[in-house]
Amino acid sequence: MNSNSQSANTDTYSQRLADIVGTAIALLTLILPVFVIAHYSSTNAQNNQQPLIQNLQGRKD
């Protein structure tokens, strides 16, 4: 009877660990892409801006 109660405790621990790992993976899957997209889109927006004054001065010929 003791061996059955030990395996039940191990199964409960394994199930709990699987729940925690699954939750962590789900959160990373949902949150990480948002941060990556926000980081790279803000970097690209700053790099793609051209000075407006320089373009206007070049057309005054």
C-alpha cells in the first residue's frame, strides 16, 4: 500500500510540474512576439525617417 501512495505523490508532482511548464510556455508564446515586434518596429520607424528640410532645399533649384 505504501508503494501505491508514493506513485500517487509522484504523479501529482509530475502533473503539477507539467502544468507550470505548460503555463510558462504559453505565456512566452503570447508575450514574447509582442515585445519583439514592438522593439523592431520602433527601431525601424526611427531609422526610416528622412529629414524634411533637406528634401525641400534640394528642390529649390
